[in-house]
Amino acid sequence: MELNGALAGLAELQKKLYAYQMASGMLSLDAVTVAPKDTAEGRGIAQGVLAGERHKLFSSPEVGELLDFLWDRRDQLDQLRRRQVEELRRSYAQLTRIPADEYMDYAMLVNEADDLWHRAKENSDFELFRPALEKLVAFNIKFAGYYDSAKAPYDALLNEYERGVDMKYLDEFFATLCRRIVPLIHAIGEKRQPDDSFLHRHYPAQAQRKFSDYLMEVLGLDRAHCAISETEHPFTDGFNNKDVRITTNYDENNVHFSMYSVIHEGGHAKYELNVSDDLQYTCLAGGVSMGVHESQSRFFENLIGRSRPFIEAIFPKMREFFPEQLEDVTAEQFYRAVNRAQPSLIRTEADELTYCLHVMVRYEIEKQLIGGTLAVKDIPETWNRLYKEYLGVDVPDDRRGCLQDSHWSGGAFGYFPSYALGSAYGAQMLANMERDIDVWGPVSSGDLSQVSEWLREKVHQYGGLLEPGQVVKNACGQFDPSVFADYLEKKYSELYGL
Amino acid sequence: MELNGALAGLAELQKKLYAYQMASGMLSLDAVTVAPKDTAEGRGIAQGVLAGERHKLFSSPEVGELLDFLWDRRDQLDQLRRRQVEELRRSYAQLTRIPADEYMDYAMLVNEADDLWHRAKENSDFELFRPALEKLVAFNIKFAGYYDSAKAPYDALLNEYERGVDMKYLDEFFATLCRRIVPLIHAIGEKRQPDDSFLHRHYPAQAQRKFSDYLMEVLGLDRAHCAISETEHPFTDGFNNKDVRITTNYDENNVHFSMYSVIHEGGHAKYELNVSDDLQYTCLAGGVSMGVHESQSRFFENLIGRSRPFIEAIFPKMREFFPEQLEDVTAEQFYRAVNRAQPSLIRTEADELTYCLHVMVRYEIEKQLIGGTLAVKDIPETWNRLYKEYLGVDVPDDRRGCLQDSHWSGGAFGYFPSYALGSAYGAQMLANMERDIDVWGPVSSGDLSQVSEWLREKVHQYGGLLEPGQVVKNACGQFDPSVFADYLEKKYSELYGL
């Protein structure tokens, strides 16, 4: 083997991995957007084959040799190639520990589970989903051992979504947040809540669709490269930096649900669209970690989208989309309504303040599930108990309880903490951004370009070129969750006159 | 190798081919339905890789050995397996003659060409599409040699879409039709045309969408297995017999355009959905040939959909969807309007009678293009000249001329004649069906189940299990294009009082 040939092999390998990922992602996207309902069988077969082919390709001894050859010569490689080899070697080591048949079975299971979860949620019937979930948990515990047998299984899974993060780190992180947030929530509990009844007037889906188009424009999302469609649970799929899809869900009696899901997914989309061209079709093309990704989505959703200047900027236009519904509402009333802090049932509808407690419920359950101290059959009971304990709310059914999120049906255990981490990263980025540029002047006239440019420069462009920790350091400095707590304290003290 | 192992290998090979086909088909479907506009690059890379991987898989010497091994033992195989091996050997022989790099380049070219064709059509700018079309033609001439070097190139391509059909056969076929149809068209030219102005009133897309849902119900298409979406050019994608997609296009000033495209694509969909379960995920899963496929789509579109009993059956319901637009219209007037025979510009909007002349234009051009006697740059001129000659119409621009169809941009040369063949097959099937069952009683009450069942039994269920010629014989008896001519003569004589 000589170096140039090996480098060509490296590029080709990554192109192939990209193609399998895109094909498989497209089948998944289709499944939840336009596919007819009873089509899981044929898609499952295709997904299983694609996963198997990708696995065979990536786990071959030749790939191992290629990567070793290049790693031995890493001093001769540029930063881009060196980093690609480093990342691929890490993935290769993991993958080659998972037997091919288990890997294929898992891909088919995830496909089936998605379908079952949808039905289970629709009918609020946990039993329908339970057998699949049990298999998913068992697979993940087994896979955790393949990932890093020296770690506790849940630590190994957490490391997949946010490298370097473990239960010890998160226990402390959540303890800090709890210590600062819970008293705030209690204090707010004593106060009079702002009226938000106008958010629940009838907002026709068709008008909301047009409003989404407007929001995408405000966010600076180029529709020639970013499409929006509708799914049960909103998400973002970034195939490459010129092809990103976001989804939302229109609730005709909750205008803010889709509004903030579009801004949230728009934040993810901006990240994917801004990754630099030279990282495309390589293993470094996407966002660097789930936590950093969530920092971007929640940055736009909360720090910008739920800020007074932003709402004042877009509210006049919003009244054009919903003239009757918002006839008697001011921007200030709207601002207060969408920032109403009140313990509730649904994570994706939760306010900025109580949100982290929703994440903590899931974190506690995952910790026990993967740790082997909680059986899948006991999830509903535990879920309901923790919601009562942390948030003080009674869960009326599993649809609004442990079946509300799609993550577990997709096999994602260890993902949820990223949402809370992302919120905290984002708050610290804002603090730094405010030191660097005039944030609120432009935002108050609906111009997000400077904010976007700061994030592009500090975070987005790097894709996976830097380690997650480096990106966080780049944009946050030394990570300190109390910056997030300070932000929440200041915002909610003003809102509720504490 | 022992037989059971080889049979397992046969099943696995076909599952893999199915998966690649589905993945690639899904990327194509996405491209023309929901993908953002400027996303061709990343999709092209993925399509190229998938085509290459599929090619590598299918063209490997091991596959050749497997197929030879099974072919040598064909007496020990059941009909299903024997037929699979026969078909796969044919495809293998062809594929292994195409060099892998040419195959991949072609896949990428088709992806690009689709995008270019869309833009060219939008701007009526043939030059934009010309370079890609030149490459497509060159590739197809080369591929024709790989398919069957003993045949003239266009004969080799025709054989791909309808095995056994060649230029000699088609020249005669079209001559027969011409001899019978052209006098009819001339005779009609002397007659007063029925009023069809009400078809061009304003029919809002939203109401047309609901009408499409109704039509799919009448056709007996199960929405849990068949979705409908919107594209420039309507088409059908059958991934398997439980997952079929049709598309249509709503023209707010031509209600019959989408109406008949839904019924046409619905006919294709019924075929794919009725192929028997034991053929799924094998090379025999889809319709047997383009001609037979078109016989089914045009059967529903014209023989049923443009029949008086069918229109009388659905018209009352249609008036519910379009109360104002059809207020002063009777079923009889509607029947006459959608059967108005008049030379026109657009094939997909052409009436049943002049339709074959549109096909003849394309047949003549393809014959010369692939035969090397016509240059791509001269297509517009030739197209316009032939439209004048055959149909007596002046083509005002390439958008309504040689850029109207998507087939060439998809690399399909030799496909068009299938439309005319399909029409003729369909007419003969109807004649036989009328001998077997009461066709018009149930249809006149909107019940297509008996018609569907006859077609399922005679045609659909077999998928690719029989040769195209056998299926035609099954349903038509000895093929005779004059049955189609008789049908047209009878129908149009009555309509125009000839």
C-alpha cells in the first residue's frame, strides 16, 4: 500500500458510508412522512440488508488495515485526514466488536419498533410496545459492553452521544440545576400565572404552515437546501450541508407547539447547513455531538425564540397570519404566555425552566434500565412516580407519559441528557456572544444574521473536525452550568417579579 | 456447493437486489416529491455508490457460479425458483457485459439529467438539457450492444421493455393502427366537436386532492398500502406488493388531467399490489413488462374510466366535489367532453384515439436517434415536423414539444411503444372479459371489484413468473391489434355519429 492509494481508499470508504447512511435515512424519513401505514415489512427487509451491507463494508479486515496504515503515518496527514482516520478507527473498533448478525437484527428491530411505538402511542397501550422495548434495552446493554466493556453500560452509551460525559458528571450537573431551578419553580408557584388562553384558540394548520414558511425565512434557512414536512414527533435529518430536512407537527389548539418546534429544528438545520464544504461526504460532516447539536436547537428555540426582542420583532407579522386569533393580544402578552413556567406532562411542550426536570425523569429511568435495576414492564409506574416527585403532576395515561417520545423506539438510550447539556452550553454561548457582538439590536429588528454568523464561526463550520469538548470550549470557554442557572434566574425573576 | 445452500444464496441475493432497488427508488422518489431543489449533488453521490455496490454484488463471479449451478439442476427446482434463476441469468449476462465504471457513471448521469430536464422544461430551454441527453443517447447505444450485439441497437433496447418486440413488429403494428385510426380522425375532423369548456373552469387543487382520494377508493386502492403525492410528471413506484406510491399533478384549469392520471397510475398500482406474495422480494415481484403494465393503466384510464357506465356511476359524487363547476353539466356531456378526439400537443392529455400518434412521433425519433441517423440537437426540429405531419399541429415551444416527457431524462429509450401496445392489449382483454363476466352492470354502479378480480387472476398475480407473451396470451388470446381498432371505431362512430 502506498499513501496516495490509501488516501483514495479513505475517501471512497467515507463516500460509501455516506451513501448507506443517506439511503437508510431516506427510508426512515419516508416511513414517518409519506409512506403508507402498513409498509413496515418491506422497508424492514431493505433496512436490514442496507445495515448488513454497510456493516460488512466497514468491518472488513481491509478497512482495519487501511486505517492502521494511515494512523501509522498520521504525521504525514493534514488535520482533516488525520481526524477522519482517528474517528473512523474509533468507529471501526466499536463496530468490529458487534457481530454482524446482531447488528442486522438490531436494524430490523429498530424499524419494527418505530411502527409499534406509533401504534402504542396512538392507543396509549404500553403493552403493545413493551416486547420491542425489552429487546431494544437488551441490545443496548449488550452493545454497551462492545463499546467499552471497562465502563458501566450506561456510561458507555452516554459516551456515544456526548464523548467524555458519564453518570458521575451528569449526577453533579443535574444536582446543580436542581438546586437552582427547584426553588425558582416553587417561588413561581406562589405567583399569579400570565394568561395564555389565546395560545389555545383555533389556529388552522394551513395558516400555521404559512407561518412556518415565514419562520424559516427569519431563521435564514434556504428552502432550496432545507425542506419542512410533518411528522408525529418533530426532528431534523441532515443528509449533507446542501440537503437538510426538518419536520414539525401542527396542533390546531396550540400555536406555540409548532412555532417552537420549527425554531428548534431550524437550529439543528442551521448547524448541519453551515458545516464546511470540505467535510462533506466524510465521517466529519455532521454536528459533533448530540449535546452540541441541542445547544444550537435550544439556542434558537429559547435564548432567541423566547426572548422579548425576538417576539417583539416577529409579532406584527404573526398577527397577519392569525389576525382573529391575536386581535386582542400584545407582543408583551405573547412573550409572557410562551414563557409561562408551569410543571406539565409533555417534554417537548415544556417551558425553558421546567424542561430539565423532564430530562431528569428520563435520565433516572435510563440509568436504572441500562443498569439492570428497572424492568421494562415497570417503566410506566416509575415514570408516573417520578413525574409526581419531580414535577408534581399526575400522568393520566402512557400516551402523555412514557410513550410520548420516539427516542427509545429508535434505540437511543443516553440521548436525553444531551438536551439539558445543550441548554446549558447554549446559555454560556449567549453570554460570550453578548461580549463579542451586539446581539439584541439586530434581533429586535428580526435580523438573526449576526447571531448565526457567530455560531457558524465558533461552532457550526467545524462539524466533527474538533472534539465535542473543544467545540464547547471554543464557544463557551470553561463549561459552567451555573451560567445557565444565572440566566434562568434573571429571566424568570423579571417575568414573575420574584 | 449443495442445493439447499445454493437456494439460500439465491434468496439472499434477491433480497439484496430488492434492498438496493428500494433504496435507490426511494432517493429518486424523494427527489421529485419532497426534496429541496438544490440537492442533486449529494443525492448523485449516493445514487452512484448504491448503483456501484449493487453492480459489484450482482456481477461477481460467485453469483455467476451460483446461477450456473442452479441452472444445471433446474429439473430439481420448482417453477418459482427455476424462473428466478432463468431471469437472473439473463440479467447477469447483460450486466456483466457493462463495465462497472460505465454503470456507475450512467447512474450519476441519470440523476443529474433528471434535474436538468426539470429546469429545461420549466424554461422551455432544450439547450440546457441537450448535453445530458447526448450522453444518455450515447450510453444507451453502447448499452444496446452489451445487451445483444446481434440486434440493431434500438431492437436491443425495445427488447428490454417488451421482450420479443422489435422494429419490424412495431412498424407493422403502427401501420395497422394508422390505417384504421387516421381515417377516423379525418372523419371526426368534419364533425362538430362537443363542448368541453367546463373542464377548464377553475378546479381548486385542494378539491381535486379530495376527488383523488375518492377515485382511489373507487379503484379499490388500499391507502394503507398505496400513497399518492404530487410531481411534475405522474408515475407509479411499486416497492413491493404492500408498498406502492402513485403521483399526480393538479392543473387547476384542467380537471380531467389529474382525474385520468390518478386512474391511469391507479391501474399500474393495482397490478403491483396484486402480484402474489410468494414472488415478493425476488426478481419476479413487479409487473412482467412495460407493455403489459401499460395495458393495465390504460385499461382503467380509458376502457373503464372513459366509458359511459363508469362516468354515469361516479358523476353524481363528482358534482359534490365540484358543485359550482359542474352545476350545469350532465354525465353525458362530461362523457362526451373527456372523449373529445382532437389532435393536440401533449401526450398525457391526448384522447384515446389520437394518443397512438403521439407515441409514433417518439418511436420514429428514438428509432433514428439510437440508429444514429438523427443528432440530439436536431430533435426539436424533427419533433415539430412530425407533430405537424402526423397530428397536424404546430408546436409552439419545446416545453410543450420534445421536453414534455420525463422518459429520456431517465434513460428510457424504447419505452414509449409500450404505451400503444398496452392500449391494444387492454382492448383485447376487455373483449375477452366481456365474454367471461358481466363487466358493465357492476361498473355502472361504481363497482370495479369483478373487473379487478378478472385482471388479478389473468394478469396481476403472475408478476414476472410468466413471459410477457404468455401473460398476453393468457388474457388476450392470440394478439390482434385490429381488436383495438374495432373498439375505437365503434366507440368514436357512436360518439361522433359517423
